[in-house]
Amino acid sequence: MPRLCHSLEIRIANYFRRDQVIKNSLRMGLSVVLSAFCVFCINQNAHGSGFGIFTQSASSLGQGAAVVAHTSSPSTIFFNPALMNNLDGTHIEVGTTLFFPEREFTDPAGNKSDNQDTIYATGTFYLTHKFNDKLSAGLGVFNPFGLGTEWDGNWEGRYIATKSQMAVFNINPVASYRILPGVSLAAGLDIIVLDATFERKINLSGIAGAPAGTFPDAGQKFQCDDTGVGFNIGFAADLTKNITLGASYRSEVKLDPSGTVSYSLPSGIPPQLGGLFQGMGAKTHLTLPQQVYAGIAYKDLGPLTMEAGMRWEGWSSFHQMTVTLDNGMSQTTPRNWKDTYAINFGAQYKLNDTVSLLVGYLYGQNPVPDSTFEPAIPDSDTHLFCIGTDLKFNRFSIALAYAYQLQLDRTKNNTIGDPFSPGTGTANGRYSADMQMLAISLGYRF
């Protein structure tokens, strides 16, 4: 066997030496692979439509994020900063949410692949201060977007994606002003920091034009980062003594992530083949979508407060992705995402001055059409079921929440797959997913 492998390497090496045109074509093909990789992976799904994250505090999660028209937490900076005027004194809150995703792929023959057992976490920090009856200000640091997707390195769709991680941090200073009794407006800046890593496998046999399985797969990693700035505004109005209307808006944020592509090559491949995989820089463009939140809260039910709300996201701005490499090559791939809506309901029942019970539900659409659906973005319509509790001890507060997210099954039936072996590696089949979430927030009022 070693002699056969050595002989095969010599034949491939001689083949590359004899035909410079083919060698140049392989180099160009490698650039196409790089571009395709970046295009497939730069946007991902996580915990919301597209790759949005809406678990911004334990209290809000327990109410299904239906907290745009009422609040008792400084996390209102995320949902509707106009409600900061309802918080007396100074409030500080820190929290985290743990995500336990389960994804399964079933091919037409009934064979299954599961995602790797990985726990993802997000963190939040909020600070608000009320200066007087009219003016309040605050600072929030949170993850409005992100992802966590990891598949086995040998699964059918490994040439599309194996591991995808993206963290987006928002540093959000904001101020709220009560313009009339019961009516407040707020405005702030969204200072966005993006850091991402995406991995997939490279089919060396396909690139070399050799029979499948001739060479082991190579690994490819793309790391990129960028910063950008947007804005957010909020509105809250007491329609009656017991009914409040709230709405908020976050603008698009344009980013130009750039970074490097690197490779891990198996041993024993011909030097001429391995020499094609040199690390290089790459850049692309990404627009985080504009978002609109609205809700109406009703508080004239004794200890019970209820809210119904909606969310709209402008994912249609993501109609294509262009990736440019340091060698000057670029490639544009259509995405054709669509705008999405979500509806949610939440309730808070105050048992006594210490304990409140929370419950919520959310249904959300996904923006990914069938034509561009693939396993790096395994998004689908979502049902989210939530419970939780708020605990208050004098100036201290603790919020706990649990949520179960069920994503509707999705079937992939398109040509996205291995760029060098058309019709293979498409990972066409049924995708099923669900996720459990645990959240805790700790607060203190000065």
C-alpha cells in the first residue's frame, strides 16, 4: 500500500508539471472554493430569525420577549429604551443565557447525522439612571446577533460547513426623555463589534481530478472581524391608566468584515497539490437588518400584567453576498432572503412583593428561501415556549427562565454542495432542530 500511494503521488506530481494550463486552472478553482466557502458561511442562524438573538435577560425570556410596553428591568434598553423613565434611581443588571441546541439531518436513505454536543452562551450588562422626572439614561452591552452551528467533520455536508461561530457585540448608550405626561421618546447609538470563525472541509480528490477518496479532506478556516455604527429609537405612551403602547426601532448596520483564510492539510499529499493552499486575506460585506418591535400591555388585572407584541426584521436587504480575495478575485452569490415577522405573548403574575411568575410564547418566521437553504444556515419557522420567575429582595433582584424552542422541519433540495464535484455533498434531506435555554439575571437598585 505505501508503494502504491507513493506511485500515485509521483503520477499526480508529473501530471501537474506536464500541464501548466491545468495547474493554473486548479489555482483558479481554489479561489472559487475560497469564495464559495465565505459566501456559504458568513451569515448563520441562531436562536431567532436569520441569526438574531432575542434572549436579552432572564425576565424578558420568561415572558417570550413581550416586554416592549412594560418593564421592571434595565434590559428595557434592548427592547424599548423609552421605558427607562419608569425605573427610579439607578439600576444595574448582569446576566447570561445558556443554549443547548440539537440538530439532526436525515438523508433520503434514512441515514442520520447530529450536531456536536456544544453549549453556547451569551452575556448582558445593563445600567440605567433616572436624573429627574423627565430624563433617564443608560448603557447596554449585549449580543443582538450570533450563531453556533457545529456538525461532525465526516458528515455528508462537510464541504458546505462543519463549524460556524459568530459573536456580535452591541455597546448601546441611550437616553430617554418624557415629552408629555405618560409619553416618552428615546434615542441611542449601536456600536457594533463582530468577530467570526467559519470552518469547512475541502475535497482534495475533487480538486485533483482523482477518484473519490484518493486523498483525505483538507480543513479550511476563515476568521474575520469588523466594527460599525447604527442607531436605535424608542417610544412609549400610556393610552389609559392601565394600557401602555410601546415601539422601538434599530437601524441597519453596514459592516465590511475582513480576515484570513487558513488550511490544515493531511500528510502525504503531493507538494504540487498542497502548494495550492496558501493562506490569504479575504473580505466581504454584511448588513445587519433593521428591526421594529411593538407591543401593548394591559395592567388592570390585579397582580397580572399581560402583553402582546410583534417584531419585524428587514432581511430582504441581504439579497446577495460578494467575497473578494487578496489575489483580486471575487464572487457574488445570491441569497434572496425575505423580511420576517414574529408575534409573541407574555404574562407576569405577582404572587407577593418577592415572587412573580412569568410565562410567554413566540412564533417567528425564518428569512431563508428554499433555493439558498443550506446547513450553515439551518433556519426554519420557530415556536418558543417560556417560563420563569422574578425574585426581589429589597434592592437585589434575581430572574430565572427556561425556554424550549422548536424549529419546524425543513427539507433541503437544491444544488448547493461540493463546488468541485457538482451534484455531490449537497446534504439534501430533512433538517430537524430544537433548543433548550437557561437564563439568569442578577440586579441591584441604588
